[in-house]
Amino acid sequence: MNILTFYIEEWYHLLELRSTSSPEQWVKFEPRLEANTDRILSLLDETGVKATFFAMGWVANQSPGVIRKIADCGHEVGIHSWDHALVSKQTRVEFREDIRRASHSIADITGVRSKMYRAPGFSIVKKNLWALEELAEQGFIADASIFPASRSHGGFPDFPVDKPCIVESGGTRIYEFPLNTTRYFGYKTVFSGGGYFRLMPYSAIKRLTRRSGYVMSYFHPRDFDPGQKLLPGLTPLRLFKSYYGLNNSIDKLKRWLTDFEFIDIDEAIRRTDWSKAEIIRI
């Protein structure tokens, strides 16, 4: 089972970058979301694939037409926070208000209450698993925020599974769709999204996909935008990770969608035999 997901955020929404850390700064940058989203939607229409799009509430407010177009094309719209704040730096009350605000903003556009969530930077980690309980209490049925390997802004390397499971906490339960992991040159890592996808040769991605029973992908519109400017303040390593492979990334994604079947999270919920899924109690 291969799941296709995208974020709806602008090209400058990089985490913990001082030059792009607030809405007051964001409005000074060139908007590129509509053109980048159109590029993705055209590819999905060409390949006949449906995807889940996790949208920021702030972006929905700025570009409601983009959200409406995604929904009108038959794709699922989930929540990706209000303003890209890391959940690991929020209190439970702040997180509750964040998801409520984002949910209301997007529901006002689509007419549908979102039921899927993914945290910025995969920032639901070991110390704040209360966020999954809060999501369930707020009516979400599925989360896709667990990154079961090490990473800069999140990461939960000792999460016990890297496949669909059920998380139970405080009398609530929620379907969890973590990132899938693999061993690549001896390291536990992922290959199915963002910079990892752009950095790896397609032959490796194809081989790893074939041997994986479950793949959870994630992409940003900026991953397919070779025309974006360089953001100020990036370290050389982060500059490389953020801009490498942009020229051929959309063609690589097209090959992937052509070679393998992909579905959205809603369809994945229907196809999963939850009676056999592992239950994680926290």
C-alpha cells in the first residue's frame, strides 16, 4: 500500500529559519503556491492518482482558491497547523487552539470538516504524545505525524512500528500512519518524500518501494519548483538539502506514480484490516 501526500505551504515555509519565521516576514516574499500546486494537480490528473493534501490554515486564508481547487479536483484536504509552529514547542492548550483555528479556516473553504492531521516537521514525538489524544478529542480520525527515525525537527526513532497502527490514550483512539523506514547503507532512514526523495537516485527509490509493503510519501510544492529563489540565512548543508534535485523532481515523481499504485489516506483507511493492526497504548 503506497500513500501519496502533499503539504500546502509556500516555498519559504522552512522550519526554524530566522529570515522566514513569522507571518510578518512571509508577506514580503513572492507567492509561488498557486503555480506550484497547479503543477502537482496536473500531474495527478494525468496519472489518475488521488492524494491527501495537508494545508496550513494561514495559507488557506491567504490563498483560498488553491484549497478550493484541490477539493474540487477530488483530493482530500487535511490539516497542517495554523502557522507552521512545531507541536513539540506548544502547550496542549496552544495546540488545541492551533488545530481548531486551522480546521475552521479550511472548513469555511471546502465545506467539509478535515479529519486528517500532520504536524509541521513531524513534531509529535515521545514527549508530546498527548497531541494524539487531543486530535482524537477534536474529532480527527487519523494522524500522519510520526517519523520513526532521527531527524532535525522531530523524529521518534523508538516508535515501535513503521506501518499503520492504532494509538490509544485516555479513552481515545486514532489511526496512525507513520513514515515508513528502510536501511540504506546501514542507516535507518526514509526515502519517500522531501529531500530524501530528491537526493536518492530513482533506481534506489524503485527498488526500495518494491520491497516495502507500506509506503507513506510526503512532498512540498517547493520540491518541484526549480525557479524559486535562494532563501537568506541557510547553512551550506541546509542549502544543499533544500535545493538539490529540483530540476528533475517532477519527472521523478511522474515515474514513481506510473510505476506503482498510490492512494490517499482515506482510501488507505478503508483498505487496512484494522482488526490485525498493532495497538499502541500510551
